[in-house]
Amino acid sequence: MNKVELFAPCHFGLEAVLKREIIDLGYEIAEVEDGRVTFYGDADAVCRSNIFLRTAERILWKVGSFKATTFEELFEKTRSLPWEDYIPKDGKFWVTKAASVKSKLFSPSDIQSIMKKAMVRRMQEHYRLEWFPEDGASYPVRVFLMKDVVTVGIDTSGVSLHKRGYREMSGKAPITETLAAALIMLTPWRKDRILVDPFCGSGTFPIEAAMMAANIAPGMNRSFTAEDWTNLIPRKLWYDSVNEANDMIEDNIDVDIQGYDADGAVIRIARQNAQEAGVGHLIHFQERDVKDLSHPKKYGFIITNPPYGERLEEKENLPQLYQTFGESFKRLDSWSAYMITSYEEAERYFGRKADKNRKIYNGMLKTYFYQFLGPRPPRR
């Protein structure tokens, strides 16, 4: 099959992490923009990127891009796209989402409605049909408007890629799997180093780390919308990608990954999630307060998502919580700590200024990834 253009949305501020992942998979980068990386591949790339990428939110097959400042222009330029190359005459197609930033066209519902009409008109002309049954495979379309430039893609993933299939239950304010994976990748942690999350909640950081350590592809145990696109992607390619992922697993490894939380009920959820992910044997979960954080070995990593205090009654407890966390960290000789939080006073109460600080948007919430760096271990 000819080279096609794919694009993958990601968390704002983490584009470089996703770019590196795509290059490591063997694909050529076309463009990196805020919250999105575009790359070239083939039908095989649709399968492999959905199954292997840890930090992408979804994979979209790019249909086209154009400038539009009026609804008439939007209609005509959407109609000029070759929809018949992608959607068969029994395909179910609709504009599932429209996002507009700094553009003259900003009403999502109007954009969706007009684009659907334009798609129908184009397909009527090509298939010589007045009415479409739409009882076949689903082809959900997503459209992004940025400064009047319209980018149109068909969603190959379906449910967002952060839904790995292992987290049936979650604790309070869970971090998404894609964000957790990206943050781990921003640290120098490797599977031969210690990792502890003292606020592990439903276990996302330890589970994502263990999946990386065991080389378990994040999309192995879920399905994707494009699996039904037999007109574009032979089903064999999906089987080949899953077999490739299976062959890469190394879960008979020796790692030190631990998750603590003061809430015993949440720890039980974390254990169950880890079992579902196939890494229960690689993580030690324990009900433990942050004041009791300790480890006998040196040069470990803390990667965590402490409480932000989004509710007013919780905010009062944050100074004490971060102070206790900071005091416990001080006792860990030569360790490094990485924490994501929206709490503006985090450094002050932690008792130390971060060596590095990265602004990351967790949805619409502005958060900071504070990095407190310890010394490097001596070379073996």
C-alpha cells in the first residue's frame, strides 16, 4: 500500500516524547505541533501505532487539510476530499468531534452538521446513491480547526488509547495511562533501577512502569475501530502486529517497583488492576502512609501524582502533606523524585526547589512536573 499520513494527538507539553516513540517504531515524522504529531506510514502502521504507542491519545488517518473561514467554504472543501477512498457505501460515517481554536468557525455542532452533509453529497455523487444504509463498519471523523486551518482525520482507535483495558476500577483523581507513561519516559528510570510511588492510587505509575520493563505493548488487550476496515487494512496485519507484540514480552524479569497508599481499599484496586495488566507479579503494593516512606537501597526513583487539593476541604491538608513528603524524601539517600501536581505551593512545602520543572496540561488543568534530581549511581 502507498504511504499514508497519520496523526496522533497527545498531552500538551509531551509532543517530544511521542515523537521519539514514533521514530523508535520506525516511522518518519512529518510535523510536530502543539498537542499533535503527524507521521508517515502504511496500513501496517495503523495497527502497530495503535498497539505499541504508549503516549498517543488516538491514531487518526489523515484525509486532508485546508483553510476555511466560512461555512460555505467548509462545505465545498470537505466535499472535495476523496471520501470514497476510505468509506465503503455501507460504511457508518459521522463527525464525532470538532475542536476549534482561534478560528472564525467555532460552533462544533454547526461544523459537524455541515461536514456530514458535504460527505454525504460527495458519496452520493461517487456511489450514485440517494440514501446510505450505514449498517457496515464505523468510520468516525474528527476535525481540528487551528487559526482557520481545518485538519480532517478518520479515527482508527475508537475508545481513547489511554484505555488499556486493565483499569476496570480507579481511585480518586486517577492520572491517565498515557500521561503516566509519558512522565516515566521523561525520567532516566530504567527497569534495573528502583521505582516507588508513595501516592499510587489505582496503581497507574507502577503498572505502566512494569509494562515498560516487561516490554508489554499497551494496546495488546483491547480492540480498535479500524479492525473492521477490511477495505483499507487486511485483518492479517492486526494479527501480525499482536504476534509481534507477544514475541517481545519478557515478564520473567527481576524488578523493584513498589506502590504505596494510605488507603487500603485503593491498594486492593491497584493490585487487581496490576493483575489485569499481567504485571501483578512485578509490583509490590502496600498500605503505607507517606510519613513511613523508606527503602534500604540507594539511587532509587520516586515518580508520583500526589493529591492536588481540588476540593476546598482537602486544600487545608496540602501544606502538611507536602511537608511530610519532603521530609521522607530527605531521608532517602541519593534518590531522585518526580511529581506532577497543580498545587502551586508544592516546592515551598516540599522544602526544596526543583532542579527542573515542566508545565504540562492534564486535560484543561495546568500542572507542573517537578524534578528533584539525585546523584547518578557509580558506573558498574
